[in-house]
Amino acid sequence: MSFLPYVFGGVRLLLGVAILVNAIGLFGKQFKADSFFGKNKGIAIALGAFLLLSGLYTLFFSTADTYRV
């Protein structure tokens, strides 16, 4: 159970990077034009940045007893 903070932080980090890559259009990938994020790129960038930063924060500053189960 001591690995849970790192799993949660890693998932948020990867999800944030994936959303930012699609929102900005890096590597030729973009959201579909008729999707929610395709219409609202500002929301996609804000969500991706939030997930990226919260994932980094969790990975760097969480301890093994952060999520007590």
C-alpha cells in the first residue's frame, strides 16, 4: 500500500501530459474537432496543466503514509 501515492501521481502526470499533447497538437495528434476538448482548447490546456502539476506535486512531496487505507 505504500506505493499508492506514486501510482496516483503517475497516472495524473501521464494523463495531464496526454491531454496537453492533444490540446497543443504536438506530434501531429489533436482532439477531434467535434469533441468537447476540440471545441474548448482553453479548458483542455487548463485541465492538462492542472493534472500535470498535481501529479508532479504528488510524486515529489507525498510520503508512503499519505493515503492511509
